[in-house]
Amino acid sequence: MLSGVQETITEVASTIGDAIVGIGRQRRVGSGVVVAPNTVLTNAHNLFGSQPTVTFRDGTTSIGEVAGVDVDGDIAVVAVDTGDVAPVAWGIEAPPLGASVVGLSNPGGRGLRVTVGYVSGVDRSFRGPRGRRIGGSIEHTAPLLPGSSGGPIVDEAGRLLGINTNRLGEGFYLAIAADRAMQKKVAGLAAGEAPRRRYLGISVVPGFVARKMRRAVGLPDTDGVLVREVAEDGPAAAAGIAEGDLIVRIADRDVTDVDDLHDALDAVTPGESFVVGVSRGSDQLEVSVTIPT
């Protein structure tokens, strides 16, 4: 059994080890993976500035250019000369519970690390750098050193399954799934396309604060998202949504918290009107909102 693990580590390291790079230097470091010629995929939280240092397995360093960043999704693409390094191939399908995985990293260019583990959870979620929920992630047990985020987990054939991003503690780690949606997003970022989120033009109050505020003025507890501010030129302002409104529904989806709000907005079609249910004081209102294309 142990000899089989050794063979897997050796084979994967030999096949794709050169494609695992270090990001940054000194104390702010991470890892990345070459996914196409002159294209490195890493975590957005690994970047400090628009020209990160990229260190290859042989110790060669180059200054890259950030081609595109999706902060809410915690991924970024760095354009850098990758020479004759063969890119890592994308996986064919998502790994099931119990599947073997190999984790690779090169923290800040300090040397290739390769570990093994198994998928301990699927369809997990966590908070990105700005607090937005990232779903569909892979929980696994391949041990990772600090500075390993941005490096990949792969299958035994060396195909990309996910990008490591979050240490859960007690030997468990999360990787953003390298699915078709991720592949499409990475291609867009590499081409310089900025990710577009549905923009309502509001800031909101945390749920527990909203409930306290409503109780203080004698209003009943109602699930929803309390509007703290409204941008003057945003879709919410154009629809008449105001500070103090409690958003309880978007289109046909109930809204009980900020995650519901994001999910509902992601589901609407830009350029088409949809109904937003609002509780204003003791009144229940419906307003029509259109998100720009």
C-alpha cells in the first residue's frame, strides 16, 4: 500500500511538478499552477500588487502581470512567460466522496511539496475575501503547508480537480472545484474580461442587527435584508428602494440573509425587470427592478 502511494507521488511530481509555481516572495507567499501557455492560476488573496513574482520549480523567477481577478470567487490569472512548461490538464469530472487526491504546492518558490489524501466532503462552502459565499468546494485531507493556497489538487493521472484555498484545521482543507464553470471563468480572466456581478446598488445591515433595529421601533421580527444605504445611480434607487427598507423577496425567491440576496441576484437576467418584495415599516410593497446589461 505504501509503495503504491510512493509511486503515485513520484509519478505526479514527475508529470506536473514543473507546472507548480510559487507566488510572491518573503512573507506574503502562495502557490499557483500553469493551466495554459503563459497562464498561471492562483487565489486572488495571494496577490499584492499587479506584478507578482512567479518562481518556477527550477528556481527561475519572473515578474508576471495580473490578467484578471475575481475577488469574490477568490481566483486570479497571472500572465507570465512559462517557457516549455507543460500545462496541467483539466479534470474530466468532479471527484466523489472518498476519491484519492494529490495536493501540490510551491510556497513562494521554496520548493515543490506533494501530499496525498482523500475527498472528505463535497459541495462545501466558505467565505471569499470579501465575505461572499463560494459554494461547490471540495473538502479533502491532503496536508498543506502555509503558502500552499493557489496550488492544485489533482487526481492520480495529474488532472486538475481544484484550487486549494482554505485550511479548515484538524487536517481538513478546501479547494475551489475546477469544474467547467471555473474553466470558462479562467479563460475569461486570461483574456482580460472582468467578472460581472449582479449589482443592486445597496449596502445592508447584518441580520441580527436588523432584527434589533426593528424591535427597537416596535416592528415585528421578519426575515429579510435591511437596507442601510442606497447608491444614487444604482438600480435600487431607480426602483424606489430606500434606506430602512427590508428586502424579503427577489423574483420568486425568498430572501432571509445576504447569501439569499446574492443567490437571487445571480439568478436574474440582466436587462429584464423583476419584482422585489419590500417591507417598509408595516407596509408590504412590490417594486420593479432592472439590472443593467
